[in-house]
Amino acid sequence: MAYQDAITALADPTRRVIIEKLRRGPLPVGAIAAGMEVSRPAVSQHLRVLSDAGLLAVRPEGNRRLYAIAPDGVDELRRYLDTLWDDALAGFARAAEEKAKGNAK
């Protein structure tokens, strides 16, 4: 999975709701769909997109499938976001150094 796939998958608010539900642990599609404003088949389609993006792991259990957040997929996205944070901190440090040099003159 590329972090771009994860970002694209998470752009949809319904998929973000699904991820929030799965933060508490693995769930079958019926439990995920409960209380959502979209149909169960639509939830299944969203689960497929999240799975294809590497954000979900799917495990068969009896006659149902349990969906869970895939740590490896989330870790790749986190590593990418960390680079953005590193860039922001480096920019802040440069700005602070420039301001300090300006005040020293």
C-alpha cells in the first residue's frame, strides 16, 4: 500500500466513520453498518476500498468476516505524516534562527 491510497480512501467521511468504529476492535460488517446512514452493501463497498488501500485486515470467523485496522497500513500512513511534521518543525526552526539573527543585528 502506498500512503497515497490510504489518503484517498480516508477522504470519504463514511470511511472515516468506519475506521472510528474499528478503533475499538474487530467487527463484522453488520456491526459496522449498524447506525450508519448508508446501506449494508454500501458499507461493504467502503470496507473493500479500505482493505484495498491496506488500512484493514479481514479475518474469516465462522460464516462471517471480521474487519480490523491493519497496523502495517496505518504505520505507513503515519510515517508519511511524520515527514510532514518534520518538515514543519524544520521550517519553524529556520524561521526562529532567522528572527534571532535579525534581532542580534
